[in-house]
Amino acid sequence: MLNIENMDFGWEAGNNCLQDVNLHIKRGEQWVITGENGAGKSTLLRLAAGLLKPSSGKVYVDGVDLAQMKSVEKAAQIGFLFQEVERQLFHSSVRDEIRFGLRLQRLPSALIEERTQYALETCGLGAVTNKHPLDLHSGQRRMVAVASLCAMQPPLLLLDEPSRDFDPYWMAIFDAWLEKNRQQGTTVIAISHDPEFSLRHFQRTILVNQGTARISI
């Protein structure tokens, strides 16, 4: 599902923070990325999503070079959850936020409404459908971003500190959503510093080493 081949990345020319990264993840696998702060975990995840371009090397999603994919094609294949979810909330109501990605895919209106309603129910947001996402508390805001991914149903999920901001109630809802994705064969890669969350959901670990910033699996 995701192949990274001989990839380097640096914020400045000649100064790589990630180097010679090779990573091969099969469809339906669940991986957690760990490492010290500043090691390059979020950078790696953003490179995998096509939000950053590698200095050298290639990233393939389902066999297609990520550099050759249009934004709408990436959105259909990859769901990305930012650590700061406020960065990906733009609309004035929860329902419109969830609909947005589906509309960009130009899906039939009936299917858009069906998937939107499913996401609202799955993510426990039925009571706040018409509220502004930024008026909600932090756990609900994060779940609105999750609901947008739930509606899109991408085969690859990239999650940056997904358990952040969740109290036990919202964590249980999020856990159930992740479990549904596992059962459906979704590939999931997450950054997490939460050992209990990682043990519940991930069988394989990618360690990003600070300094050398190489990946060991």
C-alpha cells in the first residue's frame, strides 16, 4: 500500500533530517511511529501523504508515484489527521465539514448524504451537526476531523498523535472507529507517544532515530 524508496529529506539543501529511508507497508497493516521529539516523525508522515516533497527518492501509494498524483486523487487514497486538527477545519458547520471532501470527489448527492450521516453516527456527532466545529470542545473538534476521514473511507490512514485531546468517552468512540477500519482492511500508520493506545491497535513499530533520522523496523 505504501512504498518509500531511498528517500532523503532536508529543510535546507545538504542538511538532511531524514536519509536513505526505505519502508514497505502492505495493505491492511497497522504501524505505529515512535521516536524522540524532533526526530522527524511528523516530517516522515507528511512525506508519506505528499504534503512535503522528498529531496530524493520516491513515495508510492498503491503502486502509483505520489509525485504524479493530483490532489483529489491523493485525497481519495490517503486520509491525514493533523496533530493540531484546527488546521484542517474550515467550514461553519460540522455537517458541511464532513461533506467537503465527498463533494470534491464529485460523488452522487445521495451517496454524499449517506456517508455523511454514517460518519456523524459513527463518530458520536449527531447532536452537534449544525454547530461550528471550532465552537466545540477539543475532543469533539478532533472527532469532527476523524468523521471527515470516516466519510471519505480512504484505504490509507496517516494519523499524527490521534489519541490527543480525547477523554475516556471520546477515546472509546475513536477506538471503535479504528477497529472498524482494521476489520475493513484499511492500512493505518500513526505517530503516538501513548503506549496503551499503541498496544491496543498496532502490531508493528517504526522507530525514527534522532540525529541519524534513519528508520529501523
